Amino acid sequence: MTGSGPLAFCSRPQRDSPETAALTRRAFPHRAVHRLNHTKSRSETLALTNLFDPLPTSLAEELVTVLASNSQVRVERIVSMGHASPPGFWYDQEEHEWVALLQGEAKLIFEDGTALTMRPGDHLLIDAHQRHRVESTSSSRPTVWLGVFFRNEE
């Protein structure tokens, strides 16, 4: 990818970054965070993967897979099944979040009272520190999100 925007600097990590793992745990304490293993040879990292494979049939907590990250941007696949933000919990993130709903349905509520229902194909840019919560997600099938988290250029 070429260009000068924040996504131009995106690359797959060669190994898990302790900083990225700590940031993800702080931002999403109620999610299970997993990372793809990117310690393979160059030819193996070119293997095609699919955002819908594998999808779990049940989940105790949301499943977050970091697909790519660096100091400027993080791309995650998030899988929910009937999950919602804990009562009283509001996301108040240091990063901007662009999120697309690929499968399922989700209801988001923002601190100002705005409520949105997301369906497959819907996407949204949530500014840093725009407090919001996930009110509900589909319980009959996995809800699959693609999230891109990024900071302002300094």
C-alpha cells in the first residue's frame, strides 16, 4: 500500500508486540484477544485467509483477532455472539475507530443518546473519546466486525 495516510504505514507484525497487547487489554478488558501468528516465511505469509473462517459456534466473551498493526494503526476482526458492553461501561478510546459490520447485527448507543443499528455492510467512524457502548449483538449467529483503530498524525 502506498500513500501518506495512516493506513499507508500498516504492516503485519513479525511477532506479538507487548505494547499492542497491553493497549488492547486496557481498551477492551472484557474481550479475549488473539493474534495471528506472523512468524512464518515470506511465502507463507502470502497465504490467503478469510474473515469468516473459522467462526466459533459459541463464545463466552468476544473474540478479537489482531490482523495487522504498527504504531499508527491496528486492524482487528471482532466476533460477537449476543455480547454487549457491561452495564455502566462506556468505551472512551484514545484512538479513532472505523468499524464495519460484515455479518450479523449490532446496536450501538452513544453518550449523547444517539442509537444506531448496524447491519451487514454498514460502517462508521467513531472519533477518539466519543463515548459509546455496544447495546446488543446477534445471538443466533456470529456478528463479525472489522475494526481499524488509528491515531492522528503527529
